[in-house]
Amino acid sequence: MERDEIEKLIARVALSDRGAFEELYDRVSAKLFGVCLRILDKRAAAEDAMQDTFVKIWNNAGRYQSNGLSPMTWLITIARNTAIDRLRARRAGHQDIDTPGLKLAAPGPSPEQSAIAASEAARLGACLDAMDKDRGAAIRGAYLQGQSYTELAEQFDVPLNTMRTWLRRGLISLRDCMSR
């Protein structure tokens, strides 16, 4: 039922319901913070990315469409893309990314939320370690380190479409492993 509850919260957020937004934050912030922290490696940068993530969720909740898949996929994608954008900007020498619109102050995760995020990160790491070495490294490069498909194809000396196939199949395998 959690999937339905999160979808209902997103729908209420789309209607500018601040209470639903607060409840959504309480429910998913630990996982999303874990995603940001894994990509950015610095707590302060991950907290900033989380703030931007929730601003994007607030502004774009109306775009979410229930399609039978987990709403967490949509939320995690926003967090991941936000963190990768910040990582790429940091690599390019930009210190701050301007975020137009509303600025929200987000408290840090509670110890329980931190423990949940650490547990999920450990499960994810174990699933990645169980994969073929090259496939796991490619997924880490693309989704945790922000490398482009082209960079990965060059790094592993494979055609671009082969890299895309590796990543697509790797994500399917990762999803199966995480659902166990």
C-alpha cells in the first residue's frame, strides 16, 4: 500500500498541499538523501541537492503520472539527476548552482532515516558487487559518478549502443536484486 500512499501524496502536492508535502518529505527523504550522498560524497553538498530535489518535486508534482510503476522511481530519478547536475557543475569548477524559485530549509535526516539510508546503500552495493565486474563498474560510473554513456563506452572500449545495452540490462538486474 505504500506505493498508493506515496502516489496520493504526490497528487496532493500537485494541488499545493503543504501538509502532504511535509508528509512526503518525512516518508522519502532518507532514501533520497542516501542517493544524493552516494553520488556527491559530501554531506553538505547532498543536503543542498536534497533541498533542490524537493523544490523540483514541489514544482513538478503535477507532471507525475501514475503508470503502475513505483512512484519512488520518479522521486529517485529527480534526486539522482539533481545530484549528478551538481557533481558535473562541481567538476566544471562552478561552486553554486542557482535554483530559481522557492528555497526550502530542510532539516537533516534523523538517526533512523540515516540508518535506513545506510542499509539501502549497503544493499545496493551488494547487488552491484554481485554483477559482472564491467557491468557493475559501468552502472556505478553512469548512475553514481555522473559519467556519460560516451565516456563509459570509451572507458570500456565498447560501442555506444553496447554500453546502453549493458546499462539497461544492468538496471533490470539491479532492480530484481533490490526487490528480493
